[in-house]
Amino acid sequence: MIWGVLQFPGSCDERDALYACSLASGEARMIWHEERDLGGVDGVVVPGGFSYGDYLRAGALARFSPAMEAVAELAAAGGPVLGICNGFQVLCEAGLLPGALLRNENLRFVCRQLDLLEVDGPISGDMGPESAHRPLSIPAKHGEGRYYAPEEMLDRLERDGQVAYRYAPGQNPNGSLRDIAGVSNEAGNVLGLMPHPEHAVDPLTGSTDGLRVFQRLEGLAR
Amino acid sequence: MKARVLIRPKEGILDPQGKAVERALPALGFEGVEHVRVGRMVELEAEDPARLAELCEKLLANPLIEDYEIQTL
């Protein structure tokens, strides 16, 4: 498949995302935020950074860019869309993902390697599906990553299997409700998370677990 | 028409900024100040004030996490 990586003024992780996409699937290209046409890519990464300076609220202005209109259409057609960090904030602001990201509970920017538990589907019984997977070792770096949604929405997300990633016990770096690190939309083709899988794809940096996040979505491309 | 939009975190949502301000006050000799919440204020001039609420819903506030109040001046 061919990944496209959006680039906003203020993006800063788009090059790592491009590298990660090309490692994961062979081909990837950059897409400037003013482009209304995605040029036939099969999936899109909305990368990390500080799009439009994070003015007003993180992600609030980027959602109105022409490229995001095209991303919304791709998402509606079932194409894979991955939002990382600021990209996750953009997808939440755009209404493509449920919930919102708030200032870290301790008001500090967090930057550290941590373990993520992958959640495959609805949680049932005592043995959550999490236990079936080895945790992913992936770095997180953000100041506004506290996942929030109203309680009844959180219940629904858990019931419907839309909680995609949780911080491993004791490693929640930002006060996210229910340790949620990443969520998907109802159809499962739009996924957002605060930690940075694109920074964990090369043995040089100690972990290649990030590739599993890209691979999770690749199966959905046409 | 000039207007002012006040945006604040919704009731019940943890506001660490407000907490930090609250904790700093006693050190400066201001005792007995509680429930500090920090929000945002936007001033603007609008030709059509009838659309201000829509504008707030779509951009100035995120209705999931924030309440807003429009004051026309």
C-alpha cells in the first residue's frame, strides 16, 4: 500500500513518519496541508508536532485545512488513517475520533519510553485481550495528552472495542482516563494514539515495536 | 458588533492549571481562595452576531470539554 503523510506548518514528526511508512509498506509520500487531492494514496498518517502553532487548542485549526477534508472522505470510505500525537488531537477535533486530549495532569511535558498494551477488541471476562500481547515499547513526548471523554462515552468505547491502546499499569504519563493511550473509530479504520510509533521502527533507536501500529492498519487498505 | 467570548473547562473536568494557581496563592499570602479555574477569553467584532454561537461550537470552544458564554458589548 501507499501511505501519505500530511505536513502542516508546525508539524515536526512528518519525516520520521514517512520513514516509518516506507519501512512498513514500501512506499510513502508527503502531502502538503493545502492539497485538496491526496494523490491516490491508500492511507494517511496525520503526524505529530504543533500544527498551526497549536493556537486556540491543539489540533483545532489544522482540522480546517483542505487536506483534512480529503482525509475525512478517505476515512468515510474505509481507508486507514493514523493520527499520532498532534495528529491524534487533530482527528479528535475533526470529529473523526471520539474524545479530546487535555493538558497533562502534572502540567509537565513528558518525554520517555514506555510500554503500551494493545487491545484488540471488546474487553470480556477476567483475562482482557491485552494479556495475549507483548507490550509495545514506544516513546511518548507531549504536553497535552490526557485522554478525556465523558464516563458514558468511555463505557461505550470499551464495550465496542474502540480502546486500541492503554498505558501499561503504572506508566500512565499524563493522567489519561482509564489509562487510554489510543482509540479508534467505530469502523476501526481511523486510529489515534499519543505515543510515537514512528520513532520506534529502527533497531538503532532500541525498539521496532512501532511498526506493529502501522501494520495494524495496513490490512484495511484496499 | 463587539463581543467577548468566555471559554472555561466544563464542570467536573480536572483543570491542573487552576490547581497550580490555587496552590501558589498561599505562598503569596492569599489564604482562603478555592476552586480556581483557568479559561480563555476571545474578543471579536462580528457583522452577524446571530452566528456567534455556531462559531463558538465549531471553533472557539470544544463543546465536549469546554463551556462558553457570549457577552455582546
